Amino acid sequence: QVQLVESGGGLVQAGDSLRVSCAASGRTFSSRAMGWFRQAPGKEREFVARISWNGGNTYYADSVKGRFTISRDNAENTVYLDMHSLKPEDTAVYYCAAARAGYIGTYYREVGYDYWGQGTQVTVSS
């Protein structure tokens, strides 16, 4: 079992940077890929980024590519999302999720993740 707790959200201005973190507990964290999703008001939750178990592979949604960076520290059981050049449309609740063991489907689908955090609010003012 994996428990996930996000932190670091807040209110920033357009163009600012922000780092959100996801602290994980559980023995399987270091063997799992991890992802970040977000949900804006009135919209469905959407994929943001994913990182492989060892950090060797990363994937991003087109909307954040070049602005966001996902990373992880397995010694600290933590995943990070560094967000730069933030836009008002990045306003959302950001969730981290642990990839489902053995899942071989597409990485951006929610069904591929079986543990979720409670989310952290990121608000970008214009």
C-alpha cells in the first residue's frame, strides 16, 4: 500500500514558479512510476506528467511541456513537480498518483494509477 500527501500549493502570479511535492509512504514507492494530474474547476481531471521508477523516463502533457519538470528522490520517498512560467489556465488542484503495478496501458490514463493523494490547490492570478 502507498499513501501520498501533496504539499506546496498556493497563490502565485502569472509568470511565477512554484514547486509542489508529494511525500509517499509504503515499501513499493521506489519501484513504481509516479504521476501528476490536475483538475480545474468544472473540468475533468487531466494528466500532467509521469516519471519512471528510477527517474530515467519522463512524460508530459503538451500543455506543460517545456514549463514543468517532474523529478523524484527515492531516498526521500518524494516526487516533485517544478512549475515555471505559470499561466492562469494552470489553476487547478494538483494530485500525485502511484502507477499500478503491472499496468501496460497508456501512461496518461487514470486507470493506470491505483493510489492517489488528496491534492493541493494551485492558483495562478493574471
